[in-house]
Amino acid sequence: MNFSLRSSPYEVTAPCFESSVGKNMNPLAPRPTLRVGDIIKADKVRVFNHDASKAVITSHMAPGHVEGSYVGKRHAEEPSRNLGVVRTLLIDNYDSYTYNIYQELSVVNGLPPVVVRNDEWTWNDICQYLYEENAFDNVVISPGPGSPTRPEDIGIGLRLLLECKDIPILGICLGHQALGYVHGAQVVHASEPVHGRLSEVLHNGCKLFHDIPSGNSSGFKVVRYHSLVIDAESLPKDLIPIAWTSSTDTLPFLGNQRSGVILDAYERQLNVKKSLSFLSEDSKTGSFSWPSNDAEEIPSGKILMGIMHRTRPHYGLQFHPESVATNHGRQIFKNFREITEDYWRSLRSSSISERKVHCNACMQVPNESRLLSGMPISKHLNDSREMGPFSMCNMVNLSHSRKNVKYLRLKWRKLEGFASQVGGARNIFCELFGDHKAENTFWLDSSSLEKRRARFSFMGGKGGSLWKQITFRLSDQRLKSNNVITSKVGGFLSIEDAQGFTTSTFLEDGFFDFLNKELQSFCYEEKDYEGLPFDFYGGYIGYLGYGLKVECGMSSNCHKSGAPDACFFFSDDFVVIDHFHDDVYIMSVNDESTTSRLWLDDVEQKLVRLRASKTNRLPSQASESFTNSPAMEGFIAEKPREQYTKDVEKCQEFIRDGESYELCLTTQIRKRIGKIDALELYLNLREKNPAPYAAWLNFSNENLSICCSSPERFLQLNRDGILEAKPIKGTIARGLTPEEDELLKLQLQYSEKDQAENLMIVDLLRNDLGRVCEPGSVHVPHLMEVESYATVHTMVSTIRGKKQSNLSAVDCVRAAFPGGSMTGAPKLRSMELLDTLESCSRGIYSGCIGFFSYNQTFDLNIVIRTVVIHEGEASIGAGGAIVALSNPEDEYKEMVLKTRAPINAVMEYQSNSLLDE
């Protein structure tokens, strides 16, 4: 096979790729070739020590030209040695599962890998680190969207596989397809796309599958995310098939529990075929050869799941060993480590090159992720001469924040067993904050207490001297750089203080950076909140709109929101209700110049009077339920039914072409409603559709009220540093009878389509948490559990992990925003595709509502099942995850189903208003 190679920037051409393919195969025609060098941007690298607050930053590290003849001689003079730790270069193909691989390799290798996106290092950079610096022992090429036939999708990966013949390399999914493609195999459409579904795998017992069973009913089930495959009939002799599906059928997850999800028998010692002793060394040349495998043929109709190169230590896996539902995935990574160790141990020499990368360092490239760039570190300042009584201070550094330091003290009172005595949370809110149409108030409302899904409610309004409102709107300015038009990250911030004065400024670095600096500037005493069972002690309460995705990796927004992109109150006086114990807490945050006693006294007296009166400020009004009202009655949809179903089909085309695994398509419905009592509408919504992450927000200056009955948590960080996400994927209507309801619940639970939807998002959230959590700490205590609400059953999973100590609360949110359940996977490519399909801004919908406490805890929901009332218009967003198994008509019906509760609340409110006239 003849390749034409050019120095970076380069192109790869393979004339033999044009050969005919097997019967019934659909070959992929490569798009017009892009020069990889055109998208490689980085010429420098930063090294951040995970175990220290200081960053070790290299010089520019712009390697000089490395002659091609030098490649292939790396480590030729290294002696046999025990590596101790294995240093992996992990090439990220802009996937949303890369950091699941990162977590696995961190545990298996004893050292976190270095993650570099596929267009961030030049070929000279690669040669510098692999051959001159000897910085890495092996390379892993991640999954990703697209095709290896397009350089813009695979980047530097093709040249790594082609030229680094003496470096152990493992390619996963897209990386596996690239290994086949670069050596002349055909990459074609599979007979059907398979995403989030499982297959049993048969393998040949090679070392990559050591101690792993094989075949039907063996317990070796793997998760697949792919629409493209290597045509097994086109494999050249240099590539050997090592694994394939054991049958043509895919399997749902249910019944396939894995350690780390649900402990089961998979951990038992299995009687498996010993791995083949296939590695032999030519002592004269130092080269390696693999046994002839010409007799090994893939059975008809089976899909190639693994390959290896005959003479190079290169392997490919079509399935995803890092998935939470793949059995024996970690063992595969252990085996690859052992292959790496055996490979280097077999090389003999008289000297050893010194390692050039700090063992406890993680290298990050500029623009790879703003997440770890200039990371703020929480500092404990114990010098009483400098800080007075404050022992905790969250500041980037003193020189930056000395003049802006905010010294906070918390005072609080507890009224035991008091909530039910005054009629519950609804009465308390209306008594304390319901006057004047509840202007400038908030209520994070755990209105669904079934099965102890939520425990605390937080409520407040315009309060003391520290209260303020911050409002942020993204800039629509566009910059031209290298003939590419992109949106400028940044926007306009206005701040209204407690006295009513407003200031405005332009934030060049965006809202997340502003919020991060704000939270870093607070100093406080931990003892102030000792004994409190909740994690909000004062701070910011509000929402982040979906458009802020441009601060989290997206290059632009196709649509601009009419409402602010973020809006928060700084709450200093507020009330908390503990629904488990029926307790009420009165809270007040002050600085050194103010006192909280007057407000505490006043609220306590009001609550005592409320108990004595036993009144209900806004009684529930008996009225006809509108649950059977026509779909979207009175609302105008952004897209008619025909267009929505066509968009579902377009999503499936993207999925078939490997551009995405899952796309969360959404739309909006709207209705002019004029002047209304939005609080009463919310009270009706919470009564008809109680939810654990419900919320009321009123920003009167923006003529904006949000009535949210969300059942979904986006992300929480508690004071123990534990992150938790609870994505929902899979929804079905409740039944009219108990028997029908139970059947529908079981239908959801055993649906292969819904399990696939949920699994894909669970793996995505594991990835997002994996970017900011301690290696090995991300786990899934609850997978695909069905929860029931007033109108629907939903499938919910829980993911947790331990936050890295040197990262801030905002870093964690930025790593995961927007919530993966509202985007699909891979996240960035999916959001780009969705922007081209959706005809308007999502605005507040698909964003999140919640709090950021001054001590760096937070709790945020996903904004769904929500009525947004802005400037006299009510809007409701809804949608659903589109996968290969989706039916367009069913997807439209599911979208309509999700609007039922908020539509009914609006219709019932308007009906009651007419009756009152």
C-alpha cells in the first residue's frame, strides 16, 4: 500500500481505499480532504501538578523538525525495566467519553494520562514528546464523532498510527476504525447504527483479552456506540481480527449488571481460556512478529470488534471498554498496560533515558480546556493578624482580592417541628414573600417529597444590605480570525444593589469567570454553619441559560435569547425548610458593619403570628382538571408536527453517519397571556405537578417569572466535596388505572431504546465528572431506576464522584454545562448539529436553576417542565433524545407529553381567572 505523506500540515491518501467492498456494504466516500495542519493550533504545552497549588509551566516547547528516519527508533537504547507507572498520551477526538478512559487509565497506570485534543499538537510536537523527551510509554486514541476518512475528525491520529510503529497504541471506536483505515481497510456504514446497546463478544484469546471470558453467555458483554465499522473482508494481511460479535442480536442493559454499578457475579473467578503466548522477539533486529492468523475468519453476519497489527504493538477495539455497562473493561486497560510493560521490557540496552515528565503532572494544552487553565486554589488563611476572626477564605490570591474581600458572618435560628404548624412551605412563602406579586423573590421548592427525593426548600426576597441582583446578557459581537467568524465570548453585566443603584460593565471573560471570582472572594467561619443539615448558607440563587454553552466549549450560538442569559440574586436573608424533620431555619448573612438580629426577630414573629391565625394566604381553588385538554391548546408551536418529525429524521441521518450517538432535539411553544399573577400560576403548577427540583424565580425589573416543576437534578456539590448528577432519559405517560400504570412502568423499564438513551447520558455525565473528580472516584450507585411523578414515569440514574481539591465550584459546573441529558453525545458535536436544526433560542429552558453558596457548595436542576413568563408571553420548552431506534411520530408524542403539566397549569390558571371576574 502506498501512502503519500507530507510534513505537517499533511494529507494522507491511500489509493487502495478505493477498492471494492464486501457485499451489501455501504462504503463511506471521504469528504474533501482537509489539511490537518490547518486546524492544528497549539505550539506550546502547560504542565499542571495535581498535587500542588503551583503550576509547573514549560517553555514554549516548540520542537524543531524531526527527520522521518528518526521515527521508529524510540527507546531503541532503553534497557529492560519495570515501569512502575505507565505514562499514557490520550488523544481526545472531541468525544464525550474521553475522560471515562482518563479515569480508568489513572487507576490502572498509577498516573493520570496526558489529554491532548487531536488538533492541538503538531507532528513535530508529537515527535518531541514521544522520541526526544521519551515522555510517554503508550498512546490511546479516543472515540469520537465522524469518520477516520476525514482528517478534521481524526486529526493527528492517522499519522500516529502510520508512523509510530514502535509505540504501543490502543484505538477505541473511532481510533479502532482509524487503525484499520490507515492500513488500507474499508470503513463503511454498519447494517444498522448501534448506540448504547450491548453485544456479547467472542475473541481469540490474545493478550489484550487475558483473563476475560469469550462467547455467548460467557459474561463478556460490551457497550457499542457506532454507526460505522471496518469491513472485515477488506482487512489487509497486516491486520489480524481478534474479536467480533458472537451473534447478530444486540442486548438491553437490564440483567447485565457490572461491578461499580450493581455488584454481581461478574467478579467471580471465571474459567476462561488462557491467553495465547503470541509475542516473540527477533533478538537481532528488536522487531516483533505475531503468529499467522490467516485461518481466523469472522463468521458471516458478525461485526468486527477488535483488531491488532501483525508486527506492531497496535490494537483497536470497536466497542467501548470504558462504558459503565461494559463487563471487564478495566481488565482490558490492565492488559494494555501489561502489553506496554512487556514491550519495553523486551528492549535491551546499556543505558536508560531519564523521564522528562513529572510523574504527578497532567499536561494540558492551551484551549484544550479552559477548565484547568489558571485554576484558582482555595486557601486556608490562618494568620489572625491579617484576617481577624476569619479562618476560611476562598480567594485566588490576596493581591488580586484584597480590596474586594467580603468578610461574611452567618446568624441563624431553628424552629423545630414548625413547618406543619403553619400549613407548610406554601403558607410560609406567601406570608413572608408573597406581597406585591412576590416581586424579586425566589423559592427553590422541594414540592415532591415522595420517597425522600428532596429534603430542603430555600426561599427569600429582597433582603438586607448585601442583597443584589446580577443580570448577564451574552454579547452578539462577532470576531474574524483567520477568516473564521466566531462569537466573542463575553457579555454585559448589570448589578443592582440593595439601595437600588445599578452599574453596568462588559465582561470580556464571560459570566463563569465573574461568578468564580465572586465566590473566591468570600471569607467566612466554618463554625458559623456547624450543625446545619443543608449546604446553602447564603450566596447566589438564580439561573444559567442554555446560551452560556459558548463559555463551555461551543464556538457560537446560532440563536439569541430574549431573556437574560443568566440572572441571580445575592441572598443574605432567607428561610430554609427541612421537610424530613418539619423544621424551619431563619438565616441571615452579614458583613462586619451590619447585624442580623432585627430581621431574625421580625421573621420569627411573623411565623408565630401565622401559626396563631392558622390562615392560608392563597387557598387552593377547586377547579376542573385539564389533563385531558387538547395538546398545546392555545399555544403556538415553533415547529408544526410535520417539521418536528422531519427534524427527528435528520437527527437519525446524522446518527447513521457517525456524527452523533444521541441528539436531544427540542422546540418551544408560546402563548400571549398579558398581565397575570405569576405566583398563583406557579402555586397551581406545584400543586398539580409536584417535583423535587421545582423553583419559582421572579426578576421584576426584567418582567420575568419562572415557574419550574423539574424532576431532574443537573449537578450538586456538597460540603464534603462530593459531586452528584441525576440525569433523566426515558419518559412514558402514567396509566389511567393502577394496572395500566404498572404495565407502562414496566414497558419503560425494559425498553431497549430507553435504556440506550439513559446509558449514553450516564456515560457522558461520568465523563463530565471525570474531568474534575479524583481518579477512580466516579461511580454510579443507581442506574436506570424508574421514578413516578404526577403525569409521567421517568428513568433516572445517579452518578457521583469526589471533586479534586484544587478546583472550584464554578470549574465543576463549567465542565458539565449544559447538562448532557439536554444535548446528547458527543456533547460539542451534538450541540453544533442541534443549533442547525432548532429554529429559536432555548433561552432559560435546558439551562439550570439553583444556588451557589458562599462556601463553594451548589445545587442546580435541569430546567424542564417549566413555564417562562417574559414580557407578557408564556413559553414552554420540550423535546426528547433521538437515537437510532427512535420513531419520529413517537418522539413527537413524547415531546407533547412533556408539555402537559405546564400547559395545564396555564390553562387552569386562566380558567380560574375568568371564574373570578
